[in-house]
Amino acid sequence: MSIREIFSDADVRRMVKVAETVWREANTSFCSIEQVEYMIERFQSFEAVQGQLLQGYRYFVFEENGDIIAYFGVQPQGERLFLSKFYILKEHRGRGIFSQGLDVMKELCKEGDMRAIYLTVNRNNTHAYEVYLKKNFKVIEEAVADIGCGFVMDDYIMQMDI
């Protein structure tokens, strides 16, 4: 398995195909299908990711045998690194992929003189929430955000100090 940052349109298109699969299977247990489809289009479509890259986001993929099996997106924000997305295909969970990605993020923090990694997680996404707690993230705030079309994100904001 290898981890690399992506830049090309071809890599973004490959990652977006994985995003469509993993978002549907990971989020429908706590979001409606309509909201998941809306979020894919708004946050994980090719156009959305291209726009995020222009805003300073960085995307990394985990590849095995030429296939993308997981990915994450981050954005440096002052003294903190924002973990926007981290998704692993279901059949590859439990292999330490999140821990490897966290190591990459910690290196990015050191390189960028950032003191923490923070993220938002849906309050009903108990699996992800528990993983973050085990990795020493702590809830620092709660937030409800209107994301349009009548959908809201009801999240915990969690942070890990580096």
C-alpha cells in the first residue's frame, strides 16, 4: 500500500469515483439518501474537489494494486490543520489506514508549524466519533450548519493537539 498526494485531473476523477461509493455506504446510516447525494455533488464531485484544491486543500490517496482504497483531504488554516474528509472503502477498514494517514497529517503540521488537527463529525456517526476519541481527538465545540436545500450538518468539532 502506498500513500501519495494527488494533483492531476485524472487522479481527482479516480478519487471521486471512490468517493461516490464510500460516501453512500458510510453515510446512509445517519443521513437520508437525498442528503448523501446532495453532499456528494456539493463536496465530492470533480468540480467541488477542483475548487477545493484552488482553496488550498490537499488530497492524499492510499493505493493498493493500482486501486484507490482510501483518501483524505486537509486544509491548513493558520495554526491548525483542518481534516475535511477521511474515507476508507469498507473492505479495507481495520487495517490501520487511518493511523497511517494521521501520521502524514502530523508531519504536515510539523512542516507548516501547526499545533493541532481538527475536524467535524456528524453527531450520529458513532463509529467515526469513537475512532477519533481513541486517537486522542477531543470535542471542543458543537455546531449545526445549514448546507443548503433544507439539509443541515449536526456536528461535533473535534481537535487533537500536536
